[in-house]
Amino acid sequence: MSYSVGQVAAFAAVTVRTLHHYDEIGLLTPSERTRGGYRRYTEADLDRLQRILFYRELGFPLEEITVILDDPAVDPLTHLRRQHRLLRTRMDRLAGMLAAVETAMEAHTMGISLTPEERFEVFGGFRPEDHEQEAEERWGGTATFEQSRRRTAAYTKADWVKIKQEAGEIVHAFAAAYSEGTPASGERAADLAEEHRLHISRWFYDCGHDIHRGLGDLYVNDPRFTANYDTIAPGMAAYIREAIHTNAARRQA
């Protein structure tokens, strides 16, 4: 069975022009042609396109992808192993970035007594003060907000580094469970949700299960939170929300 360039473009969510370009540079030359000279792509061509798009997603230039895919010493299984390793590396990096953002946002951006250099070292490019007004408008005056502000005002750089490390471990564990297909309604995911709740309670404010449910909903309803989690893996924000709700139901039963 073979497919037209239009069909392949629809399958892979790329443009026909992109496929023509890949053919012109020798990156993906369709195995078949009709009598009229039209391109026809076989299953093997689709497999190669899938690998091309994967390496493109990770930022590899087209010239380098050509060299990688045309290496006669590398078989399909080796490519899969390499892709798995690259994805794991990227997941670890994104989990660390997410932990920095998550830590800063959950602190409600109030009273962080760090120098600009220390804040950059802990939070990277995320600037908690940019969200101070929104945090005040959304949570100002609540008991949890005031409790978080009192606690965080006294934290040192070492405290924030420890908070970020703990948050990163939880995010990484969630990402691993999600990528392995562990159900969000299962015990492992629920236990991770409980670790997340206890982390918030330990460092920011007393996070009961009802409050925790609200946070889980926020991860799905606020596009910024959703984007942060789904950057690691599409659907991960909804996965964590379900795990949080599962944990709350299980422990309040």
C-alpha cells in the first residue's frame, strides 16, 4: 500500500511543501511514483518520516538528521533506543524547569527574601514578582495566602533550593508514571498526589484535600499551568488532576 503526498501530509500534520522540500534535499524520497510522476509513499517511507519529525522536534538540523538516518550501521531498534534516551533526557530537563516555575507560583510570589542573583539561580528565568499582583487579586486575604506569605518571607536560598529539589522529584515521578502508562486512578499515582499535597503543606500552607482538588482543577483550567505540564508530555496536566482527585476521594472515604 502506498499513499499520496496529500495523504501523508494529513497523517503527519505537515505541509505538502515540507514533503516536497524533504524530497528535494534527499531527506525523504518517496519509494514510488505514478506514471504521471506523482509521489507515492510506502510504509517504510512513513517510518522514516516519523523518525525525521522526532529528531526535528528535538531541534536537530535537517543535514544532521540525514546523516543519522543514512548511517548503515544504525538499525530501526537502535533509533528507537536513541529516541528513548533523548526523550528521557529532555523530560528530566523539562521536569527541572517545571519544578522551578511550580515552586515560585505556589509560593504565591510573596515575600521572597532573596537577592536578584539568588532568585535567578533558584528560579531560572521565571520572575515571581511578575505575578505578585495577580496572586494578590486571586488569593489575597485568604488564610492560605497569608500563611504562605508568612512562611516564605523567612526562607533562605537554601530553603528554596530544597523546595525546588523536592518539587522536581515529585514532577519527575509523575512524568515517569505517566510515560509508563500507570493509570491516574491507581494507587501509585494517588500516592504521588499525596506527596505533592504534603509538600505544599510542609512548605507553604495547610493544604487539605479540598484545597488540593482545587489546585488540580487549576492545572487544567489555567492554560499556563496546563502548558507547563503538557510541555513534558501532552495530557500530563489532566493526568495529575485525576490523580489528585483520586487521592482525595480515597483518603476522605
